[in-house]
Amino acid sequence: MKHIQVGNTKFAVKTAGEKGYPLLLVHGFPLDHTVWQRQIDFFADHCRVIAPDLRGFGSSDITPGSVSMEQMADDLAGLLEAMGMQEKVIFCGLSMGGYVGWQFWKRHKHKVLAMIACDTRAVADSPEASAGRRKMAENVLKEGAGAASSVMMPRMFAPNTYQAKPDLVRQVQQMMERQKPEGIAAAALGLAAREDVREWLHTIDVPTLILVGEQDAISTMDEMRHIADAILDAVWVAVPDAGHLAILENPAVVNEAIAEFITL
Ligand code: MLT
């Protein structure tokens, strides 16, 4: 892991690989870069992989309060600059990482070669969902990270994954529970306030891969199909035997789809 200072915030970033396109892997909520381990291992032979911990997660610095998707997008742009990355990157975001990706496109499109959206959404939270996030932020600050994992864990995987892959389920639960309450709460408030981006998805004019677990309960196939339809140059892949964490539940299909998209 490298630790890189951007302004007054320190970010942790895992890098792997020395040749090929820069592939920026942006994790979901409330996770850290290790959720990408199967992609880091696979793509290190073909790409320059950059897998940061977002502000408030893993071993990156925390900013208490609320952290917006726009702030996280600007953090990534600053991080790439601090790393001396001159080239455009393939931006690959999982769920919250995808929300950050839409803002990265809006604010830093000159840095984007292609987009990969994994199990993510374009709509904003409903008032009820937003109130639920605010409640989660409050509970996490009082009770610890378990107050977030108990809400998130039941919706992360396809129903069968819970029985068939208990080690994987445990690994993700531990990942959630080691995140710092202040970081989780700040991101939850940022998620609650995030913008609906559907109106400007059509401005994305770089090759885009849309990946969704067939049994994703958070970002459904139907919703992701609409995202793919809105983007001119989008390739759509539905991942079997997988829910919201398709990147972990079926890494073989996900990695192959990404490899084919990048045409390794
Ligand atoms: C994620 O995986 O990042 C979260 O499910 C996003 C969300 O709760 O909207």
C-alpha cells in the first residue's frame, strides 16, 4: 500500500501491474479497496491497477460530517495527479464507486478513457431511503460499524451465495465491520444527498461496460438496463449466480467481461 497526500488528506492506494491501461478500481459502501482483490490479482498482468480507499474508508483519512460523491470524485482526480498519472484512465466503479464515477465523468471527463459501471444506480435516494441513511449514520456513530453491516449485509449477495459461500460472506462482513464509524456516517450522509444523474447519462461518450449481478437486489437488472440504454456506446453484461457483489460472487465472468471490453 502507498499513502499519498492530496491537499490535507492522506489516501491509501494499492497499485499493481506495470503495463497496459491504467485501471482505476473504486469500491462501494461501506467497503474498501480489498473488495477488488480478485480483479487486482487478475488484471495486474495486463493493466496498471490503481485501487484506492475512498475518503473515510480503509486506511485513508476520515473527514467527519458529510462527504459528497462530488468530493470523492475530486479526491480521485487529485490522487491521480499526485501519482503523476498523465494518461486517461478506465474508471471502474462498484455501486457507490459508480455514483462517484458519474461525478468523475461530469467533473473530470478529460481523464476518462472508458467507464465500467458494476452494480450501480443512476437515481437519487427516495425520501424514505434518504431518511434510512441518516438514521444509519446516527446509529453507526452511537453503536459502531455493526449498525451499518446489519443493514447492508442481507442485500449484498444473491440468496444462494449466503449458503454456498459462507467464507466470502464472512469476509465482506468483516470488511464492513473494520471501517471507522465516522467514515461510514459521512459517506452515508453523502449518499443520502446524492444527485439523480439520469438526465445527463447520455453525455457519456466513451466506451462503457455495464455489469450487473442477475440477482442484484440493490441495483436491479431493470434499473441497470435503463442506464445501458441511456449511454450511446454501452456494452451490457448480466452476471449469473451473483447479486450486488458480482465482482466477488462470480469473478470469472466479471473478469472475462472486463478483459474482453478492454480487449487485452
Ligand atoms: C454500495 O454497495 O456501495 C451500496 O450498496 C450503495 C448504496 O447503498 O446505494
